[in-house]
Amino acid sequence: MSTERKHILILGAGFGGLEAANILRKNFPSSSAAAHRITIIDKKDYFMMGLVNLWILSGIRTLQDSKISLNRLENKGIKFLNDEIKTIDVALKTVTTRSNLELEYDYLVIALGAELVLEEVNGLLENGGFNLYDADQVPKLREKILSLRKGKIAICITSIPYKCPPAPYEASLLINDILVKNGSRDTIDIEVYSPTPIALPVAGAKVSQGVVNLLNQNNINFHPLHKIKTVSTNGKIEFENGNRVNYDLLIGIPPHKVPGVIRNSGLIIQGQNWINVDKFTLKTDYDNVFAIGDVTEIKVNENMAIPKAGIFAEAQAKVVSQQIINDIVNDSNELSSRFDGKGFCFMETGDKKAGYVVADFYNEKGPTAVLEPASEDSYKKKIDFERSKINEWLLL
């Protein structure tokens, strides 16, 4: 076992970063005289699961009550820096921040997620469009929905890939639920537009059709092969296929990009848009540098990649942490853990019910995904999932 004190630096305090930090600290207790240092950096000073956006939209949560301070990590012996990454130098094994800190590392875990750039959609923000994934905008979006008495709500997926693939459809079903309870559903149309030929390419045709059937049962219209070209000042969307539609409320799922610091640090291979990693180990091409979660692209086949979703970042963090532990404890690069490509997610349908999607992307016979019918039990499990993770990562 190595007695040299190591520094494990984690960039990003989302699902992947928090899971990795907690596993590593449990295995390398801070009370030990030769404790290895674990540092996590994030430009936000709080954690909130993306799925909470929909609870704020539904009115069962408030934004302020859902933020958990990342300073709580210090109670676990994990150093937290509220800062922004400026540069990553994999040759020198250093990371610098906006506040001009220079940090050396022995192991680097990149879990920075994706940048959301709705401003790249011509005219959308300028003409009153809402970003569904911006928690700060969701309370205002809820107010707008409640004040609308008639017209059309357009929910537009602007490009792929995007994180939490079922979220736009969940949003449409929850908005349907809000309008039914508000007594305005009969005079408001809900339309969902996607640039893809099916609803959830990451889950396959069968699950996609199940989602569309669910939308249809709630009088929500799904429009495939509709990619936004521009949004004009007169409440009109023009799509690349030539279609034009009016709207009274526009909700966008923003384009996702790899963070600029990653693009500028030489971590992206020419011709690719995300960090390339080994599909089982999450190792990059650089010594002791791993990347997990939304910042990566792991191709399953020619047309499909591991979805950008927290559950996969968490699973990948477990694998990476175990490899680092094995390397430090046993001085061995022996493969002790492999990412298995399995995951799940909940899809709320309104009325305190949720469907459940379970997927196996590394299945020998090809990727599989199953959508289980909506139930109160799955809704309760979703609530419990968020609570248990907050407790595990930040409270206990």
C-alpha cells in the first residue's frame, strides 16, 4: 500500500462528483494521519437535483427550499472550493481557477456536466421563451402557465443530446395536470416539438411509442422532425422543415455543449464534441485523468450513446472511485470495476404518479429499455430517491 499522501481533485459537484467524493472519503478516512486529500470544485455553492425543477413547476417545492449548501462537504472531511475552473493542464497535472488558485493533483475526475446555451437558438430568449432547465426561470414559468387562460403552449427540444431525456415529456404531462386543476385545460393546446424522428432515440422505438401514447391519452400532440430555425417577434416559430406555428407560451430545452474550459484544455479529440473515455473504465487518454457523466460521450452503437442523466454519472463515479482506491491501496492498475451501462429513471405523469424506465445499454444482444406503467409507487420512489441521495452525499 502506498504511504504517499495523494490529492484527488474532482471538478464538478453534481451526481458524479458528489458520489466520487463520498466514496473516496469513506475509503480514505480524514481522521487517518496519512489521509489522502479530496477536493471538489464547483462554481455553484449549492446542489439541487435537476428533477426538482419539475416539482417547482408543479408547485410542490420552492427553489429556495431545494438548495443544499455544498459547504456541508467540509463536515465530511472533503475540501470544497466555490470557484470556476479556468485551465486544466494534464501534462503538468494542474488545474487553475478564476480566483488564481493553482492546484496540483495525483488523480483528476472531470464531472463538469454540460453547458446549456439556449441563447444559440435564434430569437428564442429574445421573444420570451423559457429555459426549462434553468431553475431560476421555473417559478416565473409556473406563474405564466397559471395566468394563461387560452392559447398554445409549445415545448421545443432544440437539439440532441440533452440531459434527462424524458424531462420535456414529463413537463408536458405536468403542465397538463396544472391546467386541468386550474380549469383552463380545455382552452389551451400543448404541443411538443422534437428534431428527432422518435420521442426518445436513446430508449428505442418501443419506449418512444409508449411515451407518445401517453401524450396522446392526455391530448398532448407530439411533432417529430421539427428543429427550430428561428423564433420571431410575432409569436411564431419557424422550423427547418418549413413549418411555421404560432405560440402563446414557448418552453425550450436548450442545446448542450461541453464546457469551454474542456474545449480549451486539449481534452477533446478532433472531430468529437465531448470527452472520449473508455466505455468500461472511464479513463481518458491522459495519466490518472477520468471523465464521467454529461461531459462525456460513450457510443453504444452507431446511432446511440449513453444518455446524459445523473444516474449514469453516479454509476460511473462508483467505477472510477474503486479504480483510484485500488491503485492507491494496492499499487495496482488491475481492473477492479467496470461500468455496466445500466440505469433507470422516473417519468412523472401528473396526479402523483410516475412511470419507470429501466435500461441496459451494454446488453450483449443490443441496448434494451422498458417503460413500466405509471404508478403511485414509482412516484414515491422518485421522492425517496432524491431524499436519500441528499442525505448520503451532504447531510449524514
